Amino acid sequence: MATHEIRIDRRLPLAAEPHTGHNRWHPDIPPALRCDPGDELVLDTRDTFDGFFDAGSSTKDVEQADFGLVHPLTGPVFVDGARPGDLLVAEILEVIPQPFGFTAQVPGFGFLRDDFPEPYLVRWELADGWAASDDLPGVRIAGAPFMGVIGVAPSRDLLETASAREADLAARGGVALPPDPAGAVPADPAIAAEALRTIPPREHGGNIDIKQVTAGTRLLLPVWTEGALFSAGDAHFAQGDGESCGTAIEMAATLRVRLDLRPGQAAERAIRTPCYERDAPGPSEFAPPGRYFATTGMCLARDGRQGFEDLTLAARNALDAMIDHLGHEYGYTRQQAYAICSVAVDLKISQVVDLPNVIVSAFLPLDVFV
């Protein structure tokens, strides 16, 4: 198996190195490289605001941050042989932090945005597995690095479906970010005018902000386009479940990941949103059980209608996906699977800020099976 690299110059914004990445989702974005199933990737990534903040930044800079540049992603990577209906397996091998991180409270963004209308910035020093900041004296945060944004390209059909349902939500008074070419990379008008913004997660992954997808976890992504077109960015040094104020400890990083395929598995098992699994304990005492399989749910109604900040709907979808998994993988009836969910499956709020789609994860501990 081969190793492939995409290296970047972090002194430059993504727009100065457009061959290394993109900040919109679209199936026509050309791949930055190709790999075979089983190959390893080493991807340098920029932080969520494309290097806007540094150790000299202050709270007054927060309001100047350009949301049009969010999120600079590294990729896409074309996986030879990947077809729609496959599962792409992204095995996280390592997330290597850069030494600076930040947490920004941006006016109008975050779960409690109405209660916190003022900007705020925390600057972190990241060293030896810990984050510390003079802006938050007396606090030390253990590192558990992961990629906030990680996913594959949407198909043309998914792009059009997502655009339509989010436009419908906005017309109903919800919050959604329509396509916007300002700051888009690539800047090709044919792509920038209709490409999806990266802020909400969708069926193809994206801004999932799931803190448990650390080294040792395998993320399972339904493939929507030929070659999958895998990308990642928005690394986090640490985050609480929910990412309440809208940002974690944001950082630039280097991702090591191995990509593989489970041909036809997404179609066969009707998997339409990301799942993830782990065979050994995670980096934190607060992590889920050592061996688990997790499904995700977003606030998308069965009729395709887009919900808004609807944790109940997201939780129902996570449980529905878990019930399907228990039936397919172990042969349980739906009522048996529902009972297993009630006695063994944990629901966790993964993120509540990437509007309009919140995410709930359902964790199945594998040690319950004898």
C-alpha cells in the first residue's frame, strides 16, 4: 500500500494554493490526488477561519472574521474503484496539532447566540497533549484531536436536494446558508454559484464535529459520487459534546488517515448518514465504551423536509439507524432491536451549532454480545 501527501504552506490562505483544497462541496471539484483502497494519506490542514487568528489576535478581531472562507478543506482525494452505494472507511491514524489554537464566540452564531451577542476570543497554547490559555486562567484541557469536517462529495442529486430543502427552510423562517460565491474556492463560477456551504453536515458527512472520531476510530461514509472525493479540515484539539459556543479549540493540523472500501455496503444496508466504530478505548475517560458502533442522526424528516435545531428529530433518526443496524448485522427484529437500544445504547449530542443540521450519535457497546 502506498502513502500519498498533500502539503500546504500555512503562511498562505487557501485561495493562494487552490490546488490543495476547497471550501465548498460540489461533485465537479477536481481531485487534488488519487489513491487506491488501503492507501494512507497525509493531509496538512488549515484551521476553520483559514489562518485569520493568531496569538496576537484579540476579541475585536472576531467580528472581522470572514464566514465566506469557512471551512478550508484539504482534498478532494479520488479513491479508485469507489462507486455510489459503497461505504468509504476512513481509519483515523493520527491528528497532529499545530502549536496555536483558538476558541471564538462569533455574534449571531452558537447554540446560545441570543444570550451571548458580544464577540469573545480565547487563545490557546497547545503543547505536550494539553491546552492552556492566559485568557482562561486555572483551566487546562486534555487533547483529543479530531477533524471537525471530514466527508466525501455529494452527488449532483444530493446537492440539488440539499439546496432545495435548505431554501425551503429559509422560506419558512429557519436559518440556512444558501450557495454564495464570495470567497469560494474553487472560484470557477460554474461551481461557486451552486456549491454547498460547508457549515452544516449532511448525508455525505462534512462538518460533523463528532469529538469521538479520534485516532483509532473508523468513520464510515456513504459514497455518493465516483471516486468518493474525500476531504478533511477544521481540526479540533479538544471539544465538548455539542460544541456549544460554535467553536472548539480550533487549530491547524496534519491528518494521517487510511482509506478503504466496503463495496455496496451503503446501498445494501440503506446507510445514508455517517457511522463510526472503534475496537479499543479512546483517549479520554469520558469516551464511550472501548468497543462500539455508532450511528448518527440529523434533523431531516422522513419526507425529506429540513428541520431546524431539532434534537428530537435527530435523536429519532440516530435510533432508527441503529435499529436498522441491529437488524442487518445481528438479525434482530425491530422490536428486539428497540429493546436493545433502550437498555444498552447511549444517545449523545454531538453538535448543536452547525445550522440547520444538529447531530445526535447513538453508541452501541459491542461487549453486550456474547
